[in-house]
Amino acid sequence: MISHFNFAQELNCKVEIITDKVAQTNKQLFSTLKSAMTDFMNNTQFTSLPFSRDERIDCNLIFIVESYDQNIITGSLQVLSTRPVYDSSYTTQILNFKDNSVAFRYIEFEPLVYSENSFNGDLVGVMSFYANLIIGLDSDSFEKFSGSTSLQRANNFVVLAQQSTSPGWKSSEKGINRYFLITDILSNSYAPYREVLYNYHRNGLDKMMSDPSEAKSTLFTSLTDIEKIHKLRPNALPTRIFFDAKVDEIVSVYSGGPEFKKQEVIDLLNKIYPAYNGKWNKI
């Protein structure tokens, strides 16, 4: 990022709240909640990094409400973020993650206040966690390991949230949650995931317009780096995060343009992430 940019908020976030499963009498409250979440994500400065307005990271929070009772709201949260690809109008998905364990107390019009060093409730905690995660992964895609500060900040919200009684924060829980998500992303064992974020995007996709053959080769190298994680632990969370965001893009890249040893690509993908073998076999 160049030095003359003014400091500004980092995110351009769209929030959607789906309330089909709860009584429609709560419409106004959820409308207020949507506005509050949107304002929090877009008007909070989460880092000291310089961002211009057109550099803001495009992201989406889709909250599906499961229940609302005595000011407690529970549901699932789909978190998506994208980044532009150099010299094109194409945007590539960086994160596509569904959090199934979101629960928080919300009173209409209560202020949502960001603080790096205190836990201001589960709603603020969840949004702060994902805001920093989005910024950290986006930064990694432009410069190797440059997202470390934001990712560590996301991890700090997990630490602060250990006082919470709501789900999604603790290692003692079953399944995938925020604790396991950030722990695995920051793990040295899974460092190839963050290295791939850089090589796949800066040395691969960003050069697709200028040299598609070389870009495809670089993307394939990135896939072989993901294989390192597979060898360590099949179906590891970072592998799942990567392919959930990239599956359709990878199929598209290797299905058209300059030929690149398709069968080798298909065989590798079926080996390291067979959950999508139906799509891989369409390459």
C-alpha cells in the first residue's frame, strides 16, 4: 500500500439477517440489529494500517437466526470475504466459513463498542474476531505473513471470550468453532496454508492476465503445498477453509485457457480434498 493514503476503516461489509425461523413481530429489532452490525463492521478502525476508500475489503456477514428468547439470539453466521485480482475486474474469494455456534444477548439500540483489550459481549466479540480474521487473511494474500498482527488480534478475542458462557469460543467444545479456526491458522504445523495465500494470489492469480500459463503452474505449486498439510493431517481445517473458498475458481482456471496437465491436477485434488471430487472431475 502506498504511503499517501489516509487512515480509514478497513472493511466494506454487507450484513444480511435471515429471520424466517422466528416470529415476525421481532422485525424492527432485527432491522436495528442489522444496522448496528453494519455500522460496527464499516465504521470501526481495526488496525493502524493505511486504507483508501477503494482499498476497503469487501466482505459479507449472513446471519441466519435460529431462535430469539428473552434478548438471547442464536443462529449461524456465514462469513465471506473477497479481494480483487490484479489487472482484471475479477474478484477472488479469500474466506467462506460458516460458524454454527453464534449466540449473544442483544437489547435494541445498545451501543456496540470495540475494544482490543476487553470483552464487550458476545456480539461485539464475534464481529471483532471475524473482522480481524478477514483483515489478516487478506493481508497474507498480498504479502507473506503480513496478516500476523490482525490474526493474533483475532486470537486475543478468543482468549478474552473464555469468560463467556456462549458457545463457539472454547477448546472443550465439539466440532469446528472460532477457537479451533484461529488456533489452526496460526499453528506452525499449518503454516503452508498462509504461505499458499500469498503464492496463490500474488504469484498466481495476479499474473493470470499477463502470463496465464505461468500463473497456472504457480497455482499448481500452491496446491502441492496444500498437500503438505494433507500429509500431516487429512481433512485439516486450513485445507477445508482453502478449498471451500476456491473450489469453483480452481475448476474454472484449469477447465479453460492454456492447457496444463489436467489429469495431474485432478489426481492431486482428488487426493488432498476428495469431498469435492464431483467438481474436480469436471476439469
